[in-house]
Amino acid sequence: MIVVDASALVLALADEGERGEAARAALAADGEWVAPEHVVIEVMQSLRGLYLARELGAARVAELAAQLPGLAIRKVEVAPLLGRIWELKDNLTPDDAAYVAVAEQLGAPLVTADLRLMRASGPRCEIRGIGPAASSQG
């Protein structure tokens, strides 16, 4: 089981280069994916950003968005984790802290391409980074 964050999913879905390959390999290494319940909205936010930056066309974003409901991701409710999310306030946004809290609760590694999350102090879970800045904490 792995906790997957939006950055890892966006890379796996939208990046045709080496980082996208690395993301797809990291996700394929474990077939049981878990994420906080807001993951799909966060992926859509990132895809919108790629569209606005003209890195992806509207048709491609629509195609990727259509794939999201079919991804086998078990969504975890965040309300019971709000205390831990708040504890991480000095180092992580609530969105990122939710991924950490889920990973900590389940004792699962967190897979991310977010460099700030990879480098953050405070998480008590393994963090598996994707890409050239890949690192691990525990």
C-alpha cells in the first residue's frame, strides 16, 4: 500500500518524459493506492494550471480528467485527521499535511513529486520522492 499525492498522479498521467516514466514506475510498484478525499480536486487544480500555462491543451486535460474516476484510489476521510494536519501547520499546507497524516495513520509510504514535501520536517512517515530530487525520510 502507498499513499499517492496529486503531484505524483499528475506526473504519471500528464508527463511523457523521464519524470512521468519515474512516476508511473513508482505507482506501478504497488497496486494499492490510498489518498485523502481531496486528491481528485487537487489533481484537477494542477491540470488546470498546466492548461493555463499552455503546457497541456484543453482536449488533453479533458481526456485526463475523464480517466480520474477510473483510478483505483481508496479515498480516506480527512475530518478525523484534522488534529494531525494542524500539528504540521508550521511546515506543510493543510493539503500536503493531509497526505502525511493518511500515510502516518496507515503506516504506509507517501509517494510525491513535491520537493517541498520531500524536504519538510515534521512528517513521521516514509516519503518516496519522484525525480532527480528523490529522497526518503522516516
